[in-house]
Amino acid sequence: MGKISHQIIVFLWAFLSYQYSFGQINQTDTIFAQNDYSTHIEKSKKVIAELMSQKKIPGLSITVATKEEIIWAQGFGYADLEKKVPIKLNTKFRIGSISKTLTGIAISKLLENKRMSLDDPIQRYVSYFPENKWPISIGNLVYHTAGIRDYNYRNGEFLSRTNFKSVEESINVFKNDSLLYKPGTKFSYTTYGYVLLSGVIEGITGKPYLEYMQDSILTPLGMMNTVPDENKPIIANRSSFYDESNGEIVNGYYVDNSNKWAGGGYLSTSLDLAILGQNLLGNNFLSEATRQKLWTPNTLSNGDKTNYGIGWRIDTDDKGRTYVHHGGSSIGGRSFLLIYPDQELVIAITCNLSTNFDQFFVFKIAELFIN
């Protein structure tokens, strides 16, 4: 198949995916709602209003969807407090570690296409990453069991202002550090492990990580408003970013997220995150078998299970229902993506404040729509 024919197919797939969920939605609006769910929506608005008041959140977006339709999408508050720009359905927020979910889907697609195995050593694809005392597999990175360290907060790595020109440059920050433990023996959540995964993806595909993600993951999924949080270009509908200091809302600290595209560097909308959930529930992008692997908790070498799959956490609520989820915390952003697979329900939340809100408020909203 020629390159142009392939591009046309990818575009049509993306267009149909986009139309599938958003065909009747004007994303420049602040709200879309199905009338049949008006009671559930009004109760949910009260939950959100309480949260925003308690945490002084300037702007927030929510989307609730089933496998087949968007039920409700709405923006609350402001994308820009100074200019009083309202949150719209196409407002882009920092999604933090939900970027790991996107990277996990990319890895799963490569697995499905038999381009690699989780047992493969990472040096097979990332030749510039040095050998360690113990071998590290791709699976160790995926499941946060590689022993790769996380940010050095004392050195300001989470607040990095450095612009990294490549994935290799960002990996240089930690590549010579000792492993924290023998891979496979412990779970230790680390953004840098997923940064290293972006190097693996580049080695397998022969493409820069951001290019591969756009062409092979985001565009086919129809995630038209999901982009890397690059500082230099003008990005349409990007929210401002806020923090709290001494009880007052202030502008967020300037950071450059090029050190962690794969682990925490993307912008997105709650609508785009919802369409991601819809595609997974409908097996439209990954096969059911691959999706099940995505949402299967890993087992450590001693037999203990973690609650982490491939870029997703897997848990059970107090009624015995399985749900999969991932949160994201950024400078000027907090996000949460929740899916109840058996109930075919997706809820995505994004906001523009650095805050540690209790994500379990999302479960209050989920309960309304499940019932």
C-alpha cells in the first residue's frame, strides 16, 4: 500500500471515529446534554459546584459517555481568569499522567501488531541506554517494576524549565542512575520509566515519539484536541494554568514539559478523553484480547499482584464492580479518567488548577449514571 493511500485511510478512520462520538456536538459551546439524563446531570452539577468552591478551581470540564454516545459534556468557570474566557468543550488542559495511558495504548498497539514483546530487553530498541546490574524488560517499564527512579524533586526536575530537543536528551537525565531494586520485584510508580518507553517506541517504529503518537494513535482514535504541551507554538484553546498560594489563586509556575512527553506532557479535553474510552469499550482501535491485557493487573516475581496494568489502574468499588482509571497532576492541571467496563460508562474530568482534589467525587457522579 502506498504512503498516500495509507494516509487517506488513517484520515477516514479518524474522521469516522470523530463523527461517531462528536457528530452532533459543537465544541465551541460550553455544554452538550442529552435531555433524557437531565435529572442525573443536575445532581452532578451540584457535586461539581461544591468541588470547585472548596478547591477554588478556576475552570473545569467534564464529559460523561457510554460506549455509543456522549451523554453530557460541559465546561464550568474560566480558561483565563484575567480575560474571563469561559471553559468550552474544546478547551485544552494539562492531563499529566494520563499521558502514560496514551503511551500504554501505543505499546499495546505495537504488541497487537507483533512488533515487540513485553519480555524484550529495552536495549534492543534503546541502544543509548546503558546496561544495568540487572536486565530491564519493556514489561518492567510498562508496569512500573523496572526500578527506574522518579523525579528528583529537590533538584527541581518536576518543575523543569529546560527545553529538551529529543527523547534521548530527556533520558540522559536519569540513564546513569542506579536501579532502586531488581526489576520485577517491586512496584514503584515512575514517570521516567514511561519516558524511557518513548525511546522504546522510537526504536521500534523508527519515528520520533510525538510523530508516531500523532499519526498512529491520536489521529486514528479521533483525538483531534490532544497535543503535546509545547510552550513555543500558539495552541488554539489552550487553558491558562493556575496554582494556589496562601489561599489565593495565582498564575502557575512556568515549566517546560518536554522532559516527559510520554509520562506527563500532553494537553487534552475531557471530550477527547471520553472518545478514547469509547474506542476502548467498543474495541474500535484495539482488539478485545489486547484491551483485556491493557486492563489486567501485573504480578510481581513473588506472586503479589499490583493494581496496575498497561498505563491503567484496575480496582473494584464497594459494590464489587471493576473500574479502570488513571489520574494526572501537573503544574496548573488535574485530570481523571474513569471507565466502568461492564457498565460501559466513561467519565473524564479536567481542570486548570494544581490541586489534590479527592478524585472520589467522580464516583458520586458515576453512581448517578450507573443507576
